[in-house]
Amino acid sequence: MAIGLALMFGLRMPVNVDAPCRATLIRDFWRRWHMTLSRVLRDNLCIPVGGNRGGALLQARKVVATMLLAGLWRGANWTFAV
């Protein structure tokens, strides 16, 4: 459903997970499970607003905004944002 909705908005989403149950280590499980979230945040939020260009302060603001959106997307409460 998410892939179809993304296509309606013109976004191309990768396959969500890379068989996390086949992982032998916790680190490998985490990488397989969360590969899409980091890729989507990088490709659709960080890079379009300028990536790492614009100085250290501007880059830090972009990273904080991206992580704030990621946290809210993952279900954090508004107290997380505050």
C-alpha cells in the first residue's frame, strides 16, 4: 500500500526490508529492517534541501529537522519534539 501511494505522488520506493529473519546478528537484523527509512529520509528530505551544503550551522539544522520528522514518523510523542 505504501509503495502504491508513493507512486501516486511520483516517488519511487525501494523494497521495504531485506529478509530480516535471515539475519544472524542483531546488527545485521537492524540494517536489514531499517534500510528503507534511512534511504527515504536521505533521498527525499536531506538531499532536496541542500544536503551538506551551506555551512555547519545550516547542515546541523537540516539534520535536526530530518531526525525530528523521522522520530515523529516512527511514533514518538510530541514531547519528543519539545
